[in-house]
Amino acid sequence: MNYFYEHDRVIRIRRIVSYTDADGLIEPLIADPTQISILEWEIISGLIGLFTNVLHNASWSLYFKYPTALRSGRYIFPVLLVLHTTPEDLQATQTALLRHADLWLRGRYMFIERINIKVVTRTDIEANRNLQFLIKIIYYRVAGDAIESSFVNFYIGRDSIHLLPQIPARTEALLHAARKATADTLGAHIHYTIRLLLRAAFELVSEKERFFTRDVTTCSEAFCRHYPEYTVLSGTLLSYLTTPAYTLTSLLRSVTEFENLLTNEYQKIINAENHAIGKN
């Protein structure tokens, strides 16, 4: 499981896997509070206090998922904040929270690159199945009402495909960043895009594997069991997350090739579904 261990502030990474039951029901990646380390709870408690001060009397729920490791050895600490009522300016609220979190973080946890705060409203979640997937499967509620309990469960297979449709827009954003972004911003785009591609690749085989994961190494291994001809390409993408020794041209070539593969395979799923219901 991807989580911190408090041992001289050294962070270790484990893989996260959620096995499905006989019906294919996906269990949450974090099932209970003991799967969150003492150090993580320390940070979460600080954020809860911070959000309480910033949001005053607003009603909200806070969700946490395991930190993401960067190539630098530092981490992104992600939380999802669900506002029960919609503020006048949602973007301004998120900007204020990020600013206060950045100030709060300084000098406290040097191994954290930044705190990533995703702010959505309850109305957003009620209308968006992808957001429901996040709070039911990937994130764990650490404060506030249990909004996730009001939504329908998710099952492995078509019901758990959420990233494959995002691939074209995500790779286009990377190509745009490659032309115009600063080195730091481009690095973030590369990191995010490769993780998304590998996790999307796993969506193609998750029903056969009978488990759910976001760990990119596990995703790559599972994908290659069913697409062995792409083992080298998948491994190359995985290596870009940890090895700085590559050229941008070769990286973009690998990303484009993998994007084309996944897009074609996803289109086959769409075509099969359309055929099953009599669409041309």
C-alpha cells in the first residue's frame, strides 16, 4: 500500500491492490483508518484544522488518498475536499485553500513537494460518476459526512473504466506543454501523463485480472500479461518515471505510440457495445 511509515521520516512505498469479490465488486483501496500511517494522520489533522479556520461555518467532507512519489524523492500529498453547498466562487475558494496550505506546509514536512487540494461540490459529485468512483474507491473519508455511502457500488470491468476516455486530451496537453512550458511544468505533465497511460492500460485488462489497482508498476505488469508484445514499450514508459536519462523526442514518441494503442483498444470496446445494442 502506498503510504508513509514514520521511521526517521523515511517514506517507503508499497503497492495498492484491491481484490474483487465473486461478483466483481471493487473494494475501496483504503478500507479502514489503520491503513493510514501515524505520520499521514498527523498531516491530515493539520489540514483539517486549517480548512476549519479558512472555511469557517461551511459544511464539508474531506477525503485522502495515498501520496504520489516524485522522481526527486519528494511526495505530493493529495486530498479531495467536498463542499456540501456551492460557494459563490469555487475557484477562489480553491486558490485560497492552496495558498493557506502552502504557507502551513513550509518548514514542516520537507519531504512533501506540495499538498494537492481538489475542491468539488456535492452537486458536482452527484452528477458525475467519475467523481463518485474517486470517493468510493480511491479516496478515504477522514472528516465530514459519508457522502460516498449514498452512491451505487462499482464493479470491475466496464464500470471501472474512467481513464481511457481521457487519454487524447491528456496527451494533447502534454504535447502543448512540450512546446511552451517551463522545465518544471513540463516535468509535471510528463509524470501525470505517463501514470494516466499506465493506469488506463490496466483498465483494458482489469476484468480478466479480477482486481483493481492504481500502482503503476502493478498496472504495467498486469497489462503486459495480456499484451506481451508491448512489454518493452510499457516498461520504457515506466522507466521515464524514475530515470532522467532520456530525450524529450523519444519520450513523446513512446507516449504517442502507447496512446494510439490504448485508443484503438478502447474503440474496440465501444464498437462491441454499440454492436450489442444494435448501433452502427
